[in-house]
Amino acid sequence: MSPISEQRAVSSPSDDSATQTSRSTHHRSTGDSARIEKRKQNTLAARRYRQKRVDQMASLESALKETQDERDALKVRVARLEGEVETLRQLLRS
């Protein structure tokens, strides 16, 4: 082998490993970037889910309050009507 081809043979493996390291680093940084982006997306999705749950709970609490108010109004109406019925019964007895 000539000294030039010998030098190429010796330098090729190191060049290849440098290229592989560069590719590996690029692949790793691309993988890290993709992982970071996926993590950001997951964080945003979790935030949206929690907000949706908070909104849903607020909506349910509002509906509960309305139902309780309606129930209380109906209780008052029932008491008033029962009083009216009792008054009418007394009128009939006398």
C-alpha cells in the first residue's frame, strides 16, 4: 500500500466515526427537540383538560344553585297553598 492510501485508510475510520458522532448528535438533538415539543403539547393538553374540568364543575355548581333556588321557591309555594287549603277548610266547617 502506498503511504497516501494508507493514510486514507487510517483517516477514513476516524472520519466515519466523526461523521457518525455528528449524525448521532444531530439525531439526539432532533430526538430531544421532538421530546420537548411532545412534552409541551402534553402540558398544554393537561392544562386544557384541567380548565375544562373546572368549567364543568362551575357549570354543575351553577345548575345546582338554580335547582336549589327553585326547590326553595316551590317549598314556599307549597306552604302558602297548604295554608290556603287549611283556611278554606275552616271556612267550610263554620
